[in-house]
Amino acid sequence: MTAALAVAVLAAGGTYLLFQRGLVRVVLGLVLLGHAANLLLVAAGGMGLREAPLVGEVDPAAAADPLPQAFALTAIVITFGITVYLLGMAGAGADAEPDRQDEPGADDVDAAEEAEPGAAPGTPPVPAADGAGERGPASGGPA
């Protein structure tokens, strides 16, 4: 019951962080989801109900299944590699825009909003008033 509750809390926290803005929060969400999956694998192996899977130390019938533990160890290594890669990408993105990295919430969404300084955030661009964007005789469309 305790392992199931821990898996639920880790998965809920990881899912929440995945939907947050900012690459570092997304990376932390992926780390939490990885920990939840590892804990689920180890709990599925029956480690709490049986003896440690050491050859020659315990009766083979009472030993826990070592395969879920091997899967969890592999998943830990993969999660660590992905975390390092994503944090490297976040660091490279911060170096690309040194003038904006100190702003709270500086992200790609902010760069799109700054493209048109007079427009309110989230509003679509307004077409030109001279009709340059419309189809007419000058653009080869129907008159």
C-alpha cells in the first residue's frame, strides 16, 4: 500500500510539472515520472515479500525475482542520461539569449509575444490596412 501511494504521488507530481512552463520544470517532471516507474518495477518484483535475490545465500524458492530489479537499474541509467541531455539543452538555450535569461519566465512563448510590440499578448497579428494581404487584381486573383 505504501509503494502504491508513493508511485501515485510521484506520478502526479511529475505529470503536474510536465504541464508547467519552462524546460527545467519539464525535466524535473520527467525525473519524477522515471522514479515512479522505477518504484513500480521494484514493487512488482516482490522485494518486500521475499528475500534478497543473492545466489547461495537464500533458498531459490524464497528469493525475489531479480528481473524487475534489472529493469529498474536500466531505467535509472536511461533516465539519468536523458536528464543530463535535457539539462544541457536548457543550458544551451539560456546561453543563446544572454540578455533575457535573467527574466522570470523567459521562454519561447515570450519571444513570440515580443514579435509585435503594440499587440496585447496572445492576440493574432492584424492585417495591413492598405489591402496588401488581400487577393485582388494586383496579385493575380479574380477582380
